[in-house]
Amino acid sequence: MNYLAHAWLTRDTDEAILGAILGDFVHGHAASLHWPVTVRNEIQRHRHIDRYTDTHPAVVAARALFPDGRRRFAGIVLDVFFDHLLARDWTRWNSGPGGEPSLAAFTARVYRVLLTNQDNAPPRLRAIAPRMAATDWLGSYRERNNVDGAVRGIATRLSRRGEVLVACLQDLRLHEPALESAFEAFFPDLIRATARMGDAQA
């Protein structure tokens, strides 16, 4: 899952949101030690969520729709596309007791958390957090065309074979209905699994 879904899945507190985002920027046990235990727990839960996502049968089947030469990059495309589906259908996923406010209110909260903790953040997150807030990266995912833009941006930051990642956008367009069905099958399972992960850490 990408930034929006990670933040939303662990949204109970601001510290949880911070840890959820840091999971992509803090690598190794030692690097997490200077963070409070609640943040460290969310960094760990981020990794559990990623492993659960990568091994879920619906996601495995979705990656298999990409050709062999591009399949290893499919997970990146799916992460961004799944954030798009969450953002697009925000009201649906946030219905019922305990639902988050509007997408705009939630993303503003995420940006506030990141900017408040910017001085202590890893260098890469410190560099991108202001841009993320200024251009509303997370909220922009609600528009389908911004999926392609986000993937192209990621491709420019890869050390090599960025063009292969961009080529995956063809496969995304070709299989979009099937990939959306995969999300529908997978995401409710992930929500339940994430709640159990939180219970296990408590």
C-alpha cells in the first residue's frame, strides 16, 4: 500500500500516522530506536501491512496480470492505484461510526503531522514532506490521471529501469477492471488484518 492507505489504516493517533509514513523511510531496527515506542510500533505495523499485501491471493493474482518483464514493478503501480481507489471512494470507506472526515481534512492532518515532525524526520522524508503538502499528493490521488503522474514521478527517482515502470501503466490501463476487483476483494481483508495487528501490539 502507498502513503494514503498506510496513514488511513493506522489513523487512531497522530503518532500512529507518523509511524505509518515513516515505515517507508526508516530502515532497520537501529534507525527506529530514537522514536517513541508508539511510533516504533507503527513502523513495524507498516512492514506487516506490506507483507500482508504482497502475499494476499488477490494481490498476487493482480501482479500476475503484468507481463514477466514488468511484473517486478507491478507492486509499485498497484500501491498507487489502490491509493487512488481509496481516495476516489473515500465516503464509502469512511462510512459508519469512527469514520474519518473528508479526504481534504484527513490529508491536511497527515501533512500537519509530517511538517510538525520534519526536523526529526529522515532526510528523504524531510525533503519531500513540504512538496507533499504544497501539492496535495495524497488528495490528488482521487483523480485517475494523477496515478499516471505519480508513477512517472517515482520512475524518475529509480536508479535504473524507470522506463519499465512507466511501461507498466499500459498494463494498468489494460487490466484496470480486474485490478479494481482485486482491490475490492483485498482491501476489506486488509482492514480486518490491520486491526488484529494493532491488538497484537497492544
